[in-house]
Amino acid sequence: METKKLIIVAVGGQGNLLASKVLGEAALISDIPVRMSEIHGMAQRGGVVESAIVFGDAQSTIISDGEADILVGFEPSETLRALNKCSADTVVITNTAPLPPFTVGIGIGKYPDMDELQSLIKAKTGKFIAFDGSELAKQAGNPMSLNIVLLGALIQTGMLPLSADSIRQAIRSTTKAAFLDINIKAFELGFAAAEQAAAQA
């Protein structure tokens, strides 16, 4: 089957690894071949975490520059940083709520201008979906459900060979019972946000 190459970028603590786990579980449920790898930055919360996930018949999880079919960014500056993985055909989904690194907080770094950041990404990719996923996560009942909000948006694009039902099933099997209803709501909110963004594009 045709391969689809997905990059997910986040900072530590945003739930990138759980998102990857849900996608992997959904692929197994759907009998879709999947390969994954992760690159961790600083071990403590706040370091960069990047996941590469390849769906379909592939021998490697390496996604070279310009090869990503989809890029999902949990933090806008990290989305921009991963732009080299994209081509003019790549679909990019990003959370627009910034989580500036500590260097910005102590005054030795500068966070990119959000309008300029979005313009740069839009100019170099095929489709750009941007919304405040952090706010939707709060609406779902837990700010930590941002990862599941963005999974909802990802599945809405139809770019992956995974159904919404397979993701819901994977959420049920990988999520603690106390967070299940929140995560299902987060998924639905992200799905609807991407649908709305697509309608306005």
C-alpha cells in the first residue's frame, strides 16, 4: 500500500509520545503496517520531542528533508523549525498557542512573530491548518489533552489510512479511565476545528 510519512513535533510534556502510541494502536486495529521512531531533546520537560511515523509498506522510519506528507506541530515555533521536512505538497497542522522556551523568559531569546511564522509555513507547504488547540483542550476538560485535539485535526484531513472510529478505539485502549471522556471530547473538538479551518480556506 502507499506510504504516508508523518512528523509530529512538540516540546516535552505536551504528550507527543501518547499521540504516537494512539496512532500506532489505531494502525494495528486497522491492520495497517506502521513504523515509528522518536527523537528526544533534553530529558527534562521543555526539551524537543520529534516522532516520525510511517504508515504502509516501508523499510525505514527515516523521513528525510522534504519527505513528510504531514507535519503536526504541538507548538508553533517547533512547527516552523521542522519546516525543512516539508515540501510544497505537505499538509501542516499546528497549534497556534505558543510555549516559549526559557531563553525567551530570561530575555536572551526572541520568540518568532506569529503572523510571520504562519506566513512562512503557508508559503512553503500545500495545506496549512492552524488553530488554538490549547484552548480546545481546556474546553475538553484538561489542558494536557492538546495531543488528542491535534489527533482529531489530523484524522479529519483524511491523509492517513485510519478512520475516526479506529482512533476512538485506540484512545479507549491507551487512555486511563479517568481521562477517557475528556480525550474523546478533545478528539471531536480537534476534528471539528480542522473541518472548520478547511471550510474557511
